[in-house]
Amino acid sequence: MVLLHKRVEMPRPLAGSKLAIYIDKLATRPDLRGEGLGSALVTHAAAVARRQQLPLVLHVRESNVRAFALYRRLGFDHVGSQGGLYTNGERARVMVNEAP
């Protein structure tokens, strides 16, 4: 499992804000999916973002229905889509958690 997060300028369509914590990569080994590990990592990243008073932003492939459902359950809003992130041309959903 990998979780990378960093302070970045907000991606479009959230360019009105200045900074965000951005989850760059999050992956779970197939045999460990459904164990709550991804939820725990994202919840931790959200707590870090909250302490820094920054939104938490990520992209998720439009085809990744399971991850999209996880992020919605964890309080993320789908705020737009973006192309050009994946070599196969698939678009990504831009998701943000701005919980207080």
C-alpha cells in the first residue's frame, strides 16, 4: 500500500483556493482490499489536512467505481473531471474533502 501526500497548488477546477494537500498515489494489494487499510490512510491524510486547514484533493479514474465509492463515504465531493493524466486517455474525477 502506498500513500503519498504533499502540499500543492489547487488543481483545476479548484484554482480559486491557494493550497491543498494532494494524495498522489494510493494503492492496495488486491489480496488486502476490503480490510479498511485504504480508509485508514485516507482518514489520516484528512486529519493532517484539517490540522493544516487545507482541503484534501485527489484524482480517481472514472472507471474505478470502488475507489470513487470509498472516497464519497469518506466525505469527498466530486467537483469535476480532468483529462491528460492517464496514458490510455481515461479521464479522472477530481475529488475534494474540505471537512472542518
